[in-house]
Amino acid sequence: MENKLEQLRGRFCDLADGDGSVPGAEELASGLEKIAAHLGEDDDADRERLAVIVRGLSGLADFLEPGDVEAEFSSTDEEDSDTQGLDQFLATFKKEAGKRIQGLSISMMGIFGDESSAEALEQSADHLHAIRGSAAMLGIDDIAGLAAEMEDTLLRGAKLPPEQRDWPTKTLLRGYALLEEGLERDPPSLPANATDEVIERLHQSAPPSPSRAEDVSRETANTDDDSELGEDSELDGEQSPQEVEQPILIVDDVDTIAASVGFILSELGVPIEVASNGEEAMKLLQDMPFSLVISDVDMPRMDGIALTRMIRSTESLSSMPVILLTSLDHPEERQAGMEAGATDYIIKGSIGGGELQRRVRDLLEVAPVVAKSKMRKRRILVAEDTETVAASIAFVLSEGPFEIVLTSNGRDALKRLEAEDFDLLITDMQMPYMDGTQLVSSVRADADLAELPVVMLTSVEDDEMIDEAIDAGIDRYLLKGEVAGGKLLSIVDELLS
């Protein structure tokens, strides 16, 4: 490692000399020397940190060194044009993920100190979220799973004060090294045993955190009974956490955007309703209590700005947080929305990068809680590791009186089934950590879950695999391509009738 550090420092020194000197290269060389002296190689964690630094800054040196950039890009474009189908997507994924990994190598170094940088945390989580989403879209489940676990670990730590963060530094750095190694493979993949071990360690490092309902119960135990939380939403001081909730209303006339927002927020574990315009939203707000509204601005019949004004002028709704979804190229929408009384806004293009979920989490800390609806919806657990498929299922089932809970693998699905009550399980056949057939076998072996209706989704017509799933105890199976055709909703209605 010492030789690699010296070679890298020499490269930056060379970049600082001569006619084509690079501004800042000399400072990088000097800073690298100081970092190496500070960390040393006394233990495994320091060696891992130095290795990450060398990998990240080597990429920067490669970029800064002179070369025929135009020829390089021209060659790459020619190669891409000859690549068809999945190979083309994989090539693009590897290129973009490689950039993310280089950025991650630098941003991660800013989160392990006593006063970890909020900016470094956000950048690291965003890099991991981008890798996770792209890998999931291409079905590279092992890379998506590891990136997701690392992202979740960072987001959990971000909620704590800096002095209370106890990062699993060595495990995160090992995860980074695995991602980098896996992305260099062709096709991209991770070693199964090492990856499972890292994910399990990250799971074990999760700090215990009380639910929002428990927080509210403690906070309201000594409050005045006359405190207003909106019509039909006042809490009795004796209500248990299980009797309150924080439902969210999503308002958007574009079905795919509404489904995407709902999918992103499904991890929060709160009830979600959808309205297609401001008029429909106001009717729902008057018929049932909500804690938060997320609305598009540009909609027919009543746009988001008019809806915000209506909410602020209605006494029982006036304190409810409102987030507006705006377009990047219409800054006047954001200004008009804030003047109308919006609590926050977010640009539509950034809803998938973790930003929407973080802002909603923050607002739910101060948003009102409401009594759970007495009209219980049938609860459906969906175990699906491909985000686009999960979003399609959630959108199809949104037409019925169902509460949809999403998980990305069989192991997490089994934990949810053991801890909560569900009326039906929809599971993918092929998933990381525990596949659908293994999940069904575990469900049928549990006396409390043995009668739970199960629908199996499959992307391939493999008679042998389907027979195994039937033997395990599924009630129905469905090809993923048939999810949007009405057949899924028909099967669900039949099994729950």
C-alpha cells in the first residue's frame, strides 16, 4: 500500500509541473501525504480507508492526465452503437456506475469522523441509490441488494446526532470494495458468500429506533385534551400507538408519477391514497383525515396551487403540511406555490434520488397523527425486488380497497409476515436472500400463516419451477407480463372474497 500511495503522490506531483500543469494537483499531492501519515497502516480499518482513497484518487488522476479524450469517446460511441439489447444497457450501467463508485470513494471518507459531514452523507447515499436503482432495473439483484443495505445504513445514521453515530466503518468499506470489484466483472456480479456476510453485519448494526407512533404517544401523554390536530383527528390521551397513523394523500393526474411517488414512500409504512386532481383531493380531505399532502402543480380541474390555497383556508386542514411537485423549467411555479402556503417543494426529476423520502420523513416528525380508519382495508404484502414491477403491482391494486406494503426480498417479507397481520401475499419467484418458493415453504410451515393466500409472480414459463412453487403451497401463479392486464386484480378479488 505504501508503494501505491507514493506512486499516486508522484502522479499528482507530475500533474503540478510543466506547461500543462493542473491547478490544485500540488495541493492534492501534499494532502495525500498528510492523510497517509495520519492514518498509517496500523490496523485493518486504516488499510481499508487508504485503499479506498487510492482507488478514488487514481480515477481522478486518470481523468486529469492528458490524453486523446475525443478519440476515447469516439471509440466508445462506436462500440456502443454495435452493442444491442441487454449488452448495451449493461455497458451503459457499468460506465455510469463506475462514475458513481469513484464519487462514493471520496464522499464516504467524509462521514466517518467524529463530526461527520451532512453533505458527504447525502452524496454517499445518492451514489448508492443510483447504483441500487439501475442494478434493480437490469435484474442485477446482488449489486442492488448490497447498495440498498449500505444506503439504508447511512440513512439510519443520518437521523442521529453526529455524536451518537457509531458507523460500522469496516463493514461499509468492505461493501464498497465488493461493489467496485463486482462492477468491474463482465457481466457485473458479486461473490455470494462475502456479500451475504456484509449485508448481515449491516443489518445487525442497525440502531433500535422507536416508531413514530410511540414518539407521539409519549409526546401527547401530558398534552391538553383541547389541542387541535384537525377534524376527526384529535387523539385521546389513552389511545395506544396501534390506534394512530399518518396517512399521506398523493395528488397527480399522471398515473405513472403517482405510482412512482407511492412506491418510493412505501418504505415509510404509512397508508397512502391517490387523487387525480385538486377537486378529488379536496373531497378526500373532507371525507377522511390525512397527515400530509403531496401534490403536482399542473393538473386539470384544480391545480396544485389552488388546492394549497383551499387547504390553507379550511380551518380543519390549515396546519397540514403540503409538498408541491414542480418542474425544473418553471421556477415561477415554486414561487407561486410557496406564496399560496406550501410547506415545501421538490423538483419532479429528483423524486427517485432519496430526496423526497427524506423530506417526507422530516415533515412526518411534525405532521399531525390521526385515528386509524374504522373501515379496515385488506392488507397485501408484495415481495418483489424489481422496483418497476413492484410499482406496477401497487398501481394496479390501488384501484381496490387495499393497503399495499412492499418488501424487496423473501427474508424481509417473512419478518413482516411474522410481525404484522396481512390478508394476502404476492411474491416474486426469484429474489435475493430467500426466493419465493422458499418464502412460501416457510409461510406454510408456520401455523399462524399456513392459511394465508399466496400469489406467485414469475417472469419465465418454467414448468419445473412452477411445479415446485405449487408443491410449496401457492394458491395462484401469474406471469409478470399479465400484471397490468386486469388478471392480477381479478385473482386478488377472488382470493379475498
